Amino acid sequence: QVQLVESGGGLVQPGGSLRLSCVASGSVSSLVAMGWYRQAPGKQRELVALISSGGFTNYGDSVKGRFTISRDNAKNTVLLQMNAVKSEDTAVYYCRGSVVFGAGYWGSGTLVTVSS
């Protein structure tokens, strides 16, 4: 089993920056990718960013050029650097640890609110 714990959410002004962290524990060797998804009220959960075990990254169209995903394998941690945030970025952000065929584990989420 894998446990994922997010941190770093909070209130940030439009145009500001925020960094989210996700620490994985348990059977982390089973993970082929880690990443972030988000869900706003009334909307489907959507991809924010992913990073594979090989270091390849993928971003949702709405965050390209503004957000950066990175990982620290020694710490079993994935980071999401959020820059130039917009009100549309307001959502609960969930850490995702993927195994195979899209299956995996979810963190409990951390709320990001972008407001002036």
C-alpha cells in the first residue's frame, strides 16, 4: 500500500506563487508516476501535472507555462510549483501515485484558494 500526504495549500493572491508538496510512503517502489490533479466545485477532477519514474512530465493545458512539477526520489516527494496563479486555479489539489493502467492511490487533498 501507498500513503500520500499533501501539504502547502492555502490562500494566495492572483499572480502570486505557491508550492505544494506530496510525500509518499509505503510501497513507493510500485509507483510508475506521481502527479497532481485538482477538482473545483461542480467540476470533474482534472490533470494538473504528472512526472514519470523516468522523469518525463506532462501538464494540463490550463497550467502549461505556469506550473512546474518536480520530484525528489530520495525523499519520495513530488512538488508542484505554482506561479502566476489565477482565480481559475482555485480547487482542491490531490496527489496521485500511479501504478499501472491508470490505477493507483490518492492523497486526501489540499485546498488552494486564489483570491484578492
